[in-house]
Amino acid sequence: MEIQPLYRSFLKVIQKWPVDKVRPTRDLKQVLTTRVEETFRKPLANQAQLDFAQAQKELFALEKLLNNEFKEKHPLSEKILSPASNPDYYTSLVNSLKDKKDGSKGFLAKLLNQKE
């Protein structure tokens, strides 16, 4: 197998990967891009062999994550999403993250009545 088609496949998956707006300094998309570029440059520069089998497994795993296959295969139960101690915890957490993505004030800023 050639390096170029495998490299292009990785780039296509990474291009579709969502940007993490909640943690912009720890964005998985950027980490993946850097790792793929370094991995595919090294064999070209050093004439080393790329482990195609391992690279294909990693590509397959990234595609599964991107397509939410594990989320669909193993859905979370209502018991986990609404714990007895605080049934609205995850709903309010998701709503606060959505507010953060939309650029509205976070909880602490609302509490202090200030802009972030």
C-alpha cells in the first residue's frame, strides 16, 4: 500500500473532526493534525517503514469515533443521565456548555454580573 492514499484518508477524517470551542487550547483536531503530519514525514525523510497495519487501525478507530458508532452501539441509560442525587445535573451542564459556545455569559460571570 502507498503512503499518499493513507495520508489523504487521515486528512479527510481530521478535516471533518469538530473543533472544541470549550477547550480551544487543547483541541484534539490540532493534535491529530500535528501527529499525522509528523508520522507521515518521518518515513519519507528517514526512509523508515511506516506500520501500515497500525496506521489503518488508527484510521478506522478515528472514523468510528467521528461517526459516533460507539455512542449508538452503547447508549447511556436514563439512570446514568439522571442520577438520583441530582437528576438535572447533566442537562444543566450541557446547557451551560451550549451557552458558552454561543458566547453568552458563563455561570461565574452571571454570578458576578460581569462579562468574561
